Amino acid sequence: MGALTKPNLKGLFLESNDFHSLSLQPGLLRVIEEMGFSKMTPIQAASIPVLLAGRDLVGQSQTGSGKTAAFIIPILSKIQVAASVPQAIILCPTRELCDQVLREARKFAKAFPGLQMVSLVGGQPYPPQIQALQRGMHLIVGTPGRTLEHLKNRELYVGDLKTLVLDEADRMLEEGFADEMTAIIDELPKDRQTVFFSATFPEGMEILSQKYQRQVVRVKIDQAIQTAPAIEQYVYECENPQKVETLIKILQRHPSMCTLVFCRTKATVDEIGKLLTKMKVSSEVLHGDLTQPERDRATSLFRNGSRRILVATDVAARGLDIDRLELVINVDLPSSPDIYIHRIGRTGRAGRAGVAVSISTAYEILKVAEIERTTGVRMIRQNLGFKNQFGLGQEFQTTLMKTLQISGGRSNKLRPGDILGALTSDPDALTAAEIGKIEIHDRFSYVAIDSLAAEKALEKLRTSKIKGSKFKIFLA
């Protein structure tokens, strides 16, 4: 499990990793059981008791380790719903990660009727965010830039704030958010709980921790152990001019219905995206230059199975949580072994098999050796060969699901159950097996439909009402 440091930690260790060993409200325990959680992950077992005790914490763990629940559960446990003021702020580096954290928080918040939360992110209009803050919010999830703007404009009241969480704190520092982060923290009450969660612990985080945390507890999950023996790791060597050609060979050699491709730059993402589109491959791209609707669309279609491949930069892919991810490809090796572990940890979850493939130049062979020492796993070296000189076959153009976009969302008070009800009502009802993931955004919604039933679903929603209203419906 993780190692706890600092003295006076008596009583913070648990004898069991069962959620019932925690002092949680019965309603929250019921929600946790309904979500299918029985045992805590290592990061949860190491962190939740510390946070419930009110201690400051630095937690290190990789993607897929359950860290979001590790801080959400203690936050919600301590919020006083009767006081309609912000009591906790969670800062994240990207809008996508904010969205993921908010979705997770809403699941647990079912145990606390009346609890209100809002996302303060860039790329979205100000008025709805201001109106939400005026109504009274208990939990704020935001990016540093937009959250600071609301603070400066005195639209965000923080006088009663009890907890601050910096999620993916290392990435916020890498992306140049240090000034915004410190400006926000300096506005908060001194008597608060300050929590950092991160995949790595760079020098900048040590400085922030020393400045803003008190009697901090360090929790670090052994990442080498968590690189999942179920993940097969391959490396293929080529030089930069051949990387795209090598990527196509990798896609042929390691076929997958769900593939995440990491690139270092936005230019490389766009280059590969254009090539895959030209080859009629089912794919999307994701990077910081896209508008928020474009990013929402790309992540939703990939998440629900309507796209087979997502090509992304590291920062843009933060917050992507894909349960069925089969293959991760590193077109460019990351800058550190910790980031490599973070990337490939997205696959091979919950005991399922996964594959991670990296492309290395001759110059990067020492970096490969460093990754192997850190993970304790030697990557498999093989000859790629060349199956099809004309590119990827027709199988890469097909998907199991298609996505319908609905011109209504949270601002219209739509819920997943409303859309599900419209699709499964007579006449021409769809079966539950034909309906996939439903995602509700502020002004639009996505619903995944079995490819064979997509046209039927499109026609049904166009001729029906959802929650008593008509909406524009089209294939995304």
C-alpha cells in the first residue's frame, strides 16, 4: 500500500479496506454499495481516514487508482448542506478533468439531498456560472484561470471554505498555472484543509506544500506494483520521419476497438488525425486548441464507443476515464517514467487485459531503460513487419455504437432517465441493450445507440418529446 510519513499518525491506519470500517453516514454507505464499490483501493484506504481526520495531505497515484473518490467522499462527508456557501474547492488543470470530477461527485451526492455544486471552467459563458454562485453552491470544481476570475470579481465567496484540493497538481504546474494557484490560495481562509493529488511530485509541488500545508501527511502508492501485470508492454524503434508509418503498422499489429494515441505536440495530433480521416478510420483528435464543444464531442464519442481511436496530447487527455480502453500507443515517449505509468495505467483496468505500445528513437533508448527500471517490466521487442501497404482495412471504419446529439442539456433540466424513457416508450421502443452511455452537458446531450438501431432511434426521438419538449436531434 502507500507509505505514510510524518509523526503522530496514530489512529489513521485502517485494519480493513472495507468502506464500512470508515465513519461514514449510512446514506453515503448505501450510495457506495449501489455504485458497486465494496472495498477501497490502496489510495482510498491510505487517504480517506487522513482526510476525514482533517489533516493536510499529498497523495501520489496513477490514473485509474480511485483517487477522485479518495477526496470526494471526505469532502461530501463534511459539507453542511444547510449552509449554502462554498465549503470546498477542487482545482483541476483541464475542463475535461473538471467534468469527470463533477460527474463522480454527483454520483456520491445522491446521499445528500440539496447539495449543490458547479463547474467554473473557461470556454463556457459567464452568466450561468455567476447565477449558480448567486443561488448558493456548496462545492466548486474549476480550472485555475476561471476560478481566479470569479474570485477577483467577488462573485465567488470563500469566507467559509473548509477544504481545497489541487487535483493533478503536477500538471497544473507544468501548464504554467503556478501564479493562478498561489493567487487563489492566498485568498482562502488560513484555517483550512489543503490537499494535493498528483501522479508525480516535482520540485514546484514541494515548494507549494511547504508554503501552504501544515503537518502534511504523504501518501504514495507503489506505482511499479500498479503497472498491472495484465498490461503487455511493447516498444518499437524508428526515427522521427517514420513515426506515422510505424503507428499505422502498430494499429495493424495490435488491433483494438478502443485505442488512445498520445503525442507530444498539437501539430503531431493534427497530422495523425488528418491521415486517419483520409483513410476513413473511425477517430477523433483532442488538444487544447479545440473549442469546448469540439472537445466535449470528441471525448463523448470516444467514451461511448462511437469512435475507435482518439489521438491526443497529454494535457488534453487528462480527465479521460475509459473503462474499456484496450490499447495505449505512445507515438512520443513521455518526459518521465511517472508520466509513462500514468498513461498506460488507463488500460488493463479491473483485471482486464490491456496493451501499451511505445515508439522509441535510437536517441531515446536510455529513456526506455529508465522506464523499465521504474516499472520493473521489460518491454517486448518484436519486428512489426508490414501487413497492408495500402493502410488500415475496412474494419477500422466500423464501430459498435453511433451517437445521437440532442440540443438540450442540464440547462433544460434534462436527466439521463428522461432520454432513456423517451427511447424505451411505445411505440417503436428500443431495448435497454440497444442504448449505451448517456452524457448530459449544459446545453446539449449525447446518447450512444447500437449502430444497427441508430436510424430507428433517430427517427423515434425526432417524432417524440423528451420531458414534454421537442429538441433537435441529429447524428454526431
